[in-house]
Amino acid sequence: STLKVTLPNVSATKLQTNGAVSGVKTDVPIALEGCDVTVTKNATFTFSGTADGVQPTAFANQATTDAATNVALQMYLPDGSTSVTPGTETSNIQLADSAEQTVTFKV
């Protein structure tokens, strides 16, 4: 399903050079239901999207209206520091002992 995440405004002064990072991270909660944690307590995730042409580990900005230029979106594992590459399976993420839980990524 689709999850809508509203990102905060970021000043252009924070993104003046190629590879600059705003330092602002927003939670992206992914709700899991019906997880059989008696079988495994790990999960991997794959997020689809177009990789940025300059920063291939980031997601390209594909907005069609009032889109910022030279800006890409970097997603992180729940640890907040390991990046998620578009279309690539993540490493194992340990789950809690519950069939229903939330795994929170950062963007």
C-alpha cells in the first residue's frame, strides 16, 4: 500500500553543494501485521523508486510541480545512519516478539 509522508521545508542554504545533507530526518513508520515471529525475528525491505543520477543511493526527486532541482531523497534504516538504496533489499532488521509492530525508517 501507499504511505504518505510529509517532509518539512529545508533551507536551500543547507543544500548548496553536491552531496550536502540537510540533517533533517523524518520518521517513516511501516506497520507490520500478522508476522509469525516463531519462524523468524528478522525482516528485509525493498523500496522501489528511481535512483538519483548523481547520488545513486538516494531516490530521485520526480515531482512535476514546483520541484526543487539538484535535490534527492535519502532513506535510512531504523538505525538512522545506514542508507537504503532504491530497489535494493535491506540487510536483516530484527523484529520485536509481536505479530503486529512498527518498523520506523528515516528520510
